Amino acid sequence: MIENLLKNFKEKITETNFKTNDVYFYFTDLNETYSLTETKKIKEIRNNDRYLIFKISSLDLLEIVNGKIHPEDLLFNKKIKISGDISLLL
């Protein structure tokens, strides 16, 4: 399920020319990390100085992908935490 959710999310953001390299999701409810590029579970983040991690629950990401909530709503409620090199978003 998570892989399909990430593939769907990746398709939607790829249309905006957002680069998915070195972007990861840590799902707080599953205690698992997934690579957005590969849309697969990983054991650890590659030894790289530039990465971006979104810490979020899988249910919250599902609601974002389905358009039920806006990501900013979760940021203000502190349900999403972002760490790493924010310049990867540019």
C-alpha cells in the first residue's frame, strides 16, 4: 500500500518539476523510511550530505495525496516534521 501511495504522490509532484532525488519519508506510525525516488522501503539513508526527510504518518500522506487535506494544515498542527537540506525543494 505505501509503495502505491508514494508512486501516486511522486506522479503528482513530478508534473511540477520537483526532483525526488534524496527525498525520503519516515512514516511515524510504521517506524519505516521510504525513498521517494525508488518508492520502496529502505534500511538507511545513503551516506549523502544532501537529503530531505518528511516525518509523517501514512494516513496523513494518504489524505494529502487524495486531496482531503492541504499539507500546510498538517505543518501548522505539527503533524509533519521536515529535516535535512530544505534547498532540495527548489
